[in-house]
Amino acid sequence: MAETRTHRARPWRFGVAAALALLPLCPGCRCRPPEAREDRRYTDGMRLFLAGSYGAAAPVLRQFVAEQPSNPRVAEAQYALGAIALKSGQAQEAQARFRACLGCSPSRQLAASAAVGLARCHLQRGAYAECKEACLEILRGDPACPRADEVLFLLAEAAERSRQATEAVRIYRKLVAEFRGSPWAQKAEARLTGRSPEPEASPSGQYSVQVVAFASEEKASEHAGLLRGRRYPASVVKVRSGGSNLYTVRVGPYASRADAQRVASRLRAEGFEPIVKP
């Protein structure tokens, strides 16, 4: 029987939060040392990122990275920018940021997070073989890496989406056996015991799942094509917002809100921030 490993916390986020708490709260305070004043953009950007204000965090962190490329905190800023891009469905941008993070000699925990981010980029754009290889490389390099449970789930997910059901079941079972109590093990168990068929789109349905929105119709069409390649019934819907056109990428429609929510849950597990409409 495989040895059971308990789920471990993600310490780097708490380390960042603790470091931020030690800095003076008065943003223009002259009593702060020069290096603290120089890192103000990092401090403000990471506070916004940790609070979930991704749209506000991104420009602040980008400016910090551009102005201080040799700062030892750039690795954390690059990771945060990668996570923000991934949540926005911008896989290529996220990939570049995660690679930049790894190029900054990050801590073991942060390096593991960036490597997982790269694997998620492959999954998000439908490159399942690349996702599997990235996951296997992580596990070969560090079998006890801090996010091994998540890596196994991504590996199984990529196998499942490649229609390799037997392999996916084997990996889900391995995850459940080795990481009891982990949220990823719980998700794997749900896949093994309660998985139901994907809801079918209904032309007369009233509910759809909005995945992402762009000001550019070309970008929206490209993103919809990627989702269709992963067997999601995706399309582009033009809406008016603030006096200008916005091109939303939507999946569906579905006959019931429950069906749309099930699809949204799957997209959320892949790193998106979907919204159930009508």
C-alpha cells in the first residue's frame, strides 16, 4: 500500500503576506529606508494581488519589474503576473511570466508554483501532451515537490482530456491514496466516484458561461477557437459596454442553470474565471 502523505500548506503566500506586514504603512514616509521606498510598487502590487484585485495589481507589478529587473523580489512579481494572466485566459503571456520567474532563481516553493503554472498554461491552451510532459518533468526533478498533489491532478486531467481514460483513473487513484486530506485528492475522488457526463449544449438554452472578454474581436475569436479545440461549444458574442464594443467568449448555451454551472466548475478548475449568464 502506498504511503499516505498529508497535504502541505503553500507557505510562500504566507511568507509574502508576512513580509508585507512588516513594511511601514505610510506610503510616502521619509523615515523608510531607501530600499523600502524603492520597493513600494512591489508592496502595493502584491497587496492587491493577494487581495484578489488582479486588474489593479497587474500594472503596478509590471512597472516594478520594468524599473527594477535585478531586484530579488522580481521572481515573486513575475509569478503574480503569470497567475493574473492565466486567470484572464492569456496563456502565452502567463507562460512568459512563469518562465521569467524561474529564470530569477526563486525559492523551491516559488519554483514549484511557477512550474505548475507552466503546466496549467499547456492545459488551458489544449496542449495536453505538453501538459503531461511538464507534470512528469516536475515529478522527476522533485518527487516530493511542495505541490505534487496538484501536479498529479493536472497529469490526470491532461490524460482524461486526451481520452486516455484508463491512465487518468490510475493517476486519480494514486493521488487519492498518497495525499489523503488534500483538496486535490478530494477532487480526484469526486471524479472517480461521482463523475457525470458533460452537459450537452442546447440551441434553445437560456444559460451560457462567459469565459473571458476582449476589446479585440480577433483575440476573442482566437480564444473561442482554442476552447472549441478542447470540445467546448464556444462562440463570440458582441456586447456594448461603456459606449464601446466588447467581444465576450461564451460556452453554451445550456438548457438549465445547473448544466451551465457544471461547465463553469470545470473551466474554473482549469484556471479560468467563468461567469454563468443569462
